Amino acid sequence: MKAILALEDGTLFHGTCFTGGGEAGGEVIFNTGMTGYQEILTDPSYTGQLVTMTYPLIGNYGVNPEDLESRKVQAAGFIVKECCKQPSNWRASMSLPDYLTQAGVMGIEGIDTRALTRHLRLNGAMRGYIGTGDGLSTDDLIARAKGLPSMEGLNLADRVSTERPYVWNGKTPDFITDMADFAWKDNGPRLVVYDFGIKWSILRLLQAEGFDMIVVPSNFDPDAVRTLAPDAIFLSNGPGDPAAVETGVRAARELSEEFPTAGICLGHQILGLALGGKTYKLKFGHHGCNHPVMDLATEKIEISSQNHGFCVDIEGLNFLESTHINLNDRTLEGFRHKEKPILAIQHHPEAGPGPHDSRYFFARFREMVRTNTGK
């Protein structure tokens, strides 16, 4: 079925739909990963975005239930050069077209993804709208793209966050019906995890470090956190503009004064804002699994997985120090407090399917908690 992607600046890209007819809109971004499309699709950080894959063939190893990062497809739409309809992999339980069709998410192919990526690199990420079928009005599609909300000022974290607290059973959430029934297991440091759109891989790795966790909604009240008497706080990844997540910033500001605190991606940005920093939107964001980052303490260069459209500026905050920088554009990739047990990184150390160069972050966080709590 014929499909057209219309960008807000009037640029059109023609292709075909491999998931049936429909329409979809969102911020159009590109991801440079050669693999990991299932993790990308189910990552809540891609909420509100039409994801373009720069690698030309996507879907060749299918989809399986073990590699999910959340309960459902989160991306608004998927754009590829060529979609493999018949996967070949022993772990595959479904093809990519069937998976997206079942989820009700648009997938289109035949687009010149090199030209689209170059356009976004030169002009920046922009809003786009996909329509299918004959007799499409390109003027209407462009108008719909222009009518979509801008990512700046958009609070998407509250939209994707859990509605109820839960504990992680190792594979999926176990929701708590009544907080009066909750009790810590007393088998590790007690960790309250704020869910701004968390990836399940983060929970798996925090659990592997021995944390006893409860995951709470993005607007969870700090007083309710104090009632739980945790040993530490963790701020997750997520979508949208960090400055718009006002309740999360307030909670981070209060709780980081009292508990060891760490954050990843959006959590890094929220923590930066809570400590007096600023955030700004990148031209086309960092999305992929091949971004070089330097750990300034060791001068070791890591290849990292990244997915963010905003960046943190801590200039002038002398009580904070940069711990990591992006070697492509020198943007901030991590910071820590010089006196308090607070640290955060912008890139993704959990990185499914990889690379795994930055996984030490979880052990570093665990050691920080042990040093400051004795647990």
C-alpha cells in the first residue's frame, strides 16, 4: 500500500506500508543501530517519535518475547529502507511486520532513508506525518505534521510512567494493589526507582547488583518515599522534555538532599535540573549504539548506546564535576556531586543488545550506596 511521509518543512518521502493502512505522526528521528530494533521499538523513550533506521535491512532476525524493554511498542511509527518479511533466527517467535501490525503501529519501507537522515542532520529533527492509500493530499499531510506538538515543553514521562507502584519479579512487573501491604524483602539495599519510562533492562541490572526495589510513578510524592525509608533513589530514562517533568524535578531536588541518588538519560537530565543546571534541545539528538564517550576519571573510551534529544549544561555549578563527555560533539554525558552521593550519566549502560562498555555504572552506583549507607 502506498505511503507518504510528510515533514513539517514540506519535504515528502514516498514508500509503501508493510503493516496495513493507517496514519501516524510524531517527531522524526534517526537511529544508527544495525541491530536492536525490538529494544528500540519497546523503549518508552521513543514515545511520540517516528523512528528511522539508517541500516538498510531491518527485521531479519524477527521478534521474540525475551528482548522486550516494556509491555508494548512505544514508538509512534517505524521507517526503514527494506523490511525483512521472513526472519531467520531460532529465537524468533514473530516477524517484524506481524509484530507491528498486532501492536497497531505503522511501519513503512521503500523510503530513501539515507536522504531522510541527511535531511534531518542538516535541518534538525522535525515533526512528520505518515499517510497511506491512494488519493493522499500532501498538503493535508504537511498541515497535520505542522499541527503536532513540539517536543520542547512536552511532558511525556507522565504519560508512559506506571500508574501504580510495582516490584520487579525478574521478568515483568508485579503491581502493588495496596501500599499498606508492601514490605521490603530485607535482602539488599532498599531502592526507590522513579519510573519516567524505564527500560526493563535497567531493572534487570539493578536487581543483579542486589538492590531490593520498588518502582513508583513519575509523580510519586517525596513524603511517601520517606515513609518507605529507602537507602537510595534511582531516576530512570524516559521521553520528552525534562524541563516539563516538574514534579520529577521537585522530587529529585528534595530526595537527593537526603538519599544517595543516581539517574540515567532523562533521569540524568532531571537530576541536572534539580541541582540548578539547564537543559537544551540537540539539533537532531543522539540515537544509536556506536557513540564514543570518554570516562574522564580513567580516560577510557567507551562505545555507548544513546537515545536522547536533550542535553544538560552544568556550567557554573562548581559543586558538580563532569565525569563523561561525548567525543562526537563534546556534550555532557555524565556528572557527579563533589561532596554528596549523587551521580548520573546520559548514555545507556544497560544497552540492549549492546554495547556493554558502560555497564560498570551499576556497580559504581552500588558501591556508592554501600559506602554511604553501609548496606
